[in-house]
Amino acid sequence: MLVAAFLVALAPLTVATAAIAGALVVVLTLIRPHFALYLLALAVPFGSLREFAVGPISIGGAEAVGILVAGAWVLRALALREPIRWRAPLTWALVVFLFVGLVSTLGALSLAHSVKELLRWGELLVIFLAAGNLLRGRRIYVAAGFVLLGAALEGLLGLYQFFRQAGPEGFVLLGRFMRAYGTFEQPNPYAGYLGLVFPLALALVLSAPAAWWEVIATRQWRVAAWVGVAIAAALALGGIVASWSRGAWIGLAASTATVILLRGRRWAAALLIAAALAVALLGAGAAANVLPPAIVERFADVGAYFRPFDVRTVEVTDANWAIVERMAHWQAGWAMFGDRPWLGVGFGNYEAVYPAYAIGIWRDPLGHAHNYYINVAAEAGLIGLGAYLAVIAAALAQTGRSARRASGLARALCIGALGMLVHLCVHNVVDNLYVHGMNMLVGMALGMAWAFYDERPTARVSETKP
């Protein structure tokens, strides 16, 4: 203790403060490992503010907290001899996918990039199991509250950037706004993060405050909690719109429709009416030249995402730059898959081998193929793509089973997790959302839904009972 105190006294103030805070977090986590999951919900959006690189691997706050979660959970299980619950369809699917990825590294150009990708999926598996074992009862709702808090703060930051033009000049929008990017450095992953969280918030908002009785006994606090969730949902939605990310908008439409349709027939009818009105208003506004041309073009270009073309025959302009660049990476990934159709070029090796497949002026690998399905097919071949689709199928089946078994607020959270999966599947057609710690966020949400499968309905809590 004296040596530690001496070292802290000699260290700069910021380093000493960080060391003391880190020590307190470690001790608290060893006593209550589920607290680290609450911290992880905030570390995913804000952990990238401080990162250091080890080769191609970047370690930030989310990765550090993920290691803390795994270590504290395993140590607690060993010390108290607690059984570890691990048998689930998603566990088996993830293990198979990781095994296929490991086998694909036999032909990899860069083992360091393969290790990075294997660790990414290993993190998802570990956090899924940790959340499924450590979170029970009210802990699940507290964890969901921290997830929504992180999204609310990111949404607020994004709206500030949007209206105050706080950001790089290249993100200027319509001459007086700024594409929101939060703490993610780019608008697309920022919008992807908010798009993953928004279905959780929406599912809870569609549950009336009276449905929160199993978690909060006092009526006034239930109403306050519902209002807080509604504010978080509004801020997340505002951030998605301000990001100007078409991929996130498409994912948002799909996940919102999923959540509303699963909530019941009344909500489904309301969705159809609202969608019809929105389309009619947009069409009328465009026809009357009321909407700004940039907004009309943004919606009109959505279809161009899915029209294949040869980038070598297209003249690149400022208007089509993003679409042509994305198509160039799709074609590069498809060429990798064509050369090695069974096990690909090696898990995580898209970036490493990209220079050999680059087309025209598109020499920057950007880290991924801007389509995760093409990306995984290029890196792990047809076998890897099949294993990944099995992971998605297992996640949907397992979470849907939890939703059918649960009731009240628990069912709402499971439906929100299904909406998150839908957004992930749709948005990944034009991007890769397994970045910036979002893989651990997905694992945590799926673990929370899995934990509900063993939960039993709770007897109604009296209004006056503390």
C-alpha cells in the first residue's frame, strides 16, 4: 500500500486519478461482476475516446471493460463454485463460426488481422454468456437503462454537432448543418450504434407505464422511467436522422416495423397508416418542390445501393462518389470469394489482401467490404458465410423463444432485441456494424434476452409496497 501510494503521489494528476478510479472499478467488479456490464453499456459508445494500438488491434475502453467482465465473472464462478449456464443454440452456432474462422486462417496472408477478427467474435460470445449468467431480475432492466443512457448521450451529442456545425468540413450538410458522428469519428457507425439501441427503446416506449409494475412498485416512478425511456428514444432517433446515413435509415425502417408488428395488431395498423402518410407527404413535397433538393436526392439514391454495376464503366462525380466507392469494395470482395470460394482469403484478411483486388482509383481498403455478407464470404468462403447465417438464425430463434415465454416488460425487451437483430441484418447489407465495440453490445442484448428464458412471471407488486 505504501509503494502504491508513493507511485500515485509521483505520477501526474491525470494519471494518478485514472489509476485510483481504475483500481476502485476493478475492486468493485470483483465483488459485483454485473456492475462491469453496466459500465460496458457506456464504454461501447465512449470507449473509443482513448485507444492504443497493438499491431492492427485497437484496445479502447470497451475492450478493457470486456476483459474485466470476463475475468471477474470467471473468478467469481470458480471462487463460489457457481455453475456456468452455457447451453444455448447461439453458443453452439458461435463456436462453429469461430472454428470455421480459425480453419480459414490456414490460408491467411496476415495472422495478426485474423487474430483481431477471432477476438472480436470471441468477445461477442463471452459477453453473451456473461450477461446470460450475471443478469437476473431487475439487473436486466438496470443494464438496459445504461444502454439507453449511452444512446441518449450520443444522440444529444450528435444533435449538437448537427445544429452547431461542430465537426470536419467534409461533413457539412446543406450548407448550414453538419452530419452527426458522435464519438465514432464517422456518421455511418454512429448511426449504426443508435440504430441498434433504438428498437430497445421503442419496444419499452410502446409498453404503457402500467406494465412496469414488476420492476417499479411506485406509480410515479414508473411514469418517470417511461418518460426517460421516451426521451432516450427521441434523442436516438434524432441522432440517426442527423447522421444522414441511408444505410441506418433503411435499417431503422425495418427494425421499427418489426417492433411495432410484434407489439400487436393495433400497433401494426398504426404503422401501416403512418407509413402510407409518410410516403404520401414525401411524394407531395417532392412534387411541389417544397422539400430541399438534397433531401429528395438522398431518398431517391437509396435504390442505387442495390443496383449492381461495373465501377470501371462509371464516371465518378461528387454525387455518386459514395455509391461507386461502396460498389468497388463489393466487387473486390466478390473477386476474393471467386478465387477462394470455400474458406476464403482468411478470417479478418479483407483489408490485408485488398491491394491485390483494388479496382481503379479505389486503393484505400477502408477495413471492410461495406457489406458484411460479402465480407465474410470473401474472408471465410461459402462455409464461413453459411456458419454466419446459422449464427443469425440461432440468435433470432433463441430471442424469439424468449419473447414468447416472457410477458410484460420482459417481453418488450426481447422484442427490442429482435428489432436490434433486424437492424443489424439489414444495415450490414451496406456496412459492417461489428466495429467500435458494437459486437459486445449485440452480445449483451442477446444475453439479456436469453436470461429472460429462465425467468418466471412475477406476481403483481402493490402500489404501496416498497
